[in-house]
Amino acid sequence: MLKKLFFGGKIEQKVIEKIKKHIEILCSACETFRIALEKQDKNLISNVFELEREGDIVRREIVSDIFIGAFLPFLRPNICKFVEIVDNALDAVEDAAFEYLDLELDGEIRSDCIKIANINFKMCEILSIAFETLLTGKDLREKNLVIRIYEKKIDEIKHDLMRKLREKDIKNFWEGKIISDFITYLANVSDIIEDASDYLQIINVSMR
């Protein structure tokens, strides 16, 4: 029954493949940004912007296909919401990348930001696995739990980072604002991925 509802026909399969691609783009954006931070290579940031644009195109295609009839009506709002949340995560990566262009991170602050970026990437990978699990009709709770644990870890790093920033010499208001916004966007990626994971669980429950 589950497969019949979710894999209803060719158009549903087409949308599912595009959703997988959308999540893959998010993974690629997070990985590219992590590498840019690790190597301090700001030339890679343009790739993050390009991936965000690609993700936006795929999001529009998915929503268009759903509105022309993919999936049963009661599933459509939650699937659209999930896709929108994944796109919001891409936007947050782009926002963090944009702020990074004007930053020079050093010492422990740079190290902590790399840790957050690395966990964001791992959370994307788990989200991709959770989506594949949804397609099989299996329980998602274990994947959701892993994502929640990662999100909690990022919260801890963020709070520690904010404490370190309060002890750092800041040259002016704008330097402080840019680094604060950067860390907020970077940490916000994990919050949004956690929301996406929750929506997968809602979709899973709605199909039972």
C-alpha cells in the first residue's frame, strides 16, 4: 500500500529523482563550503552560489510537477513543505558563504566553524539516507535521532563560539556584525536540516 501511494506512476518517480537530486545539491553545497573553510579558499565560494541557483531550479521543477498532479492530494502539501525546507537550508549555506567573503577567521574560531561546517555536511548525508529509507517504508526514528544529536552538538559549539567572540577584540561594529551573522547562518543550517528530517517523519506517518 505504501509503495502504491508513493510510487504511483512515472510522474511520481520523476519527482522522487528530482528530490534526491535536490538533497544531493544541498550535500554538495555543504561539502564545498566546508572545504572552502578548511583550505581558506574563497574561490570555491562561487561554486556554493552556483549550487544554490541549481537547487532553486530543481525546487521549481519539483513544485511544478506536483501541481500538475504528482502524488495523491493529501501527500502534496507535506512533500512541497519538505522541498521548501531543503531549499531554505541551501539559502542558509549561501548566506553563510556570502558573509565569509568579508571575513578572515583565525585560531579557535576558525577551527570551531570548520567543525560546524563538517557536522552540517554529515547531517545532509543522514538526511539523504533518511529519504531513501522513507521510500522503503522503514522506520525513520534512528536517522531522526542521529540528526538531533548532531544538531545539539552544533548548538554546543555555537554557544562556545559566542563566548569566545565576547572575549575577542573587535575593530568596529561591522566586523562584529559580519562574524555574528556568519556564525548564525552557519549554525542555522543544522536547525533547518532538523526541520526537514521532522517533515520526512510526518510524510512517513501520513502514509500509514
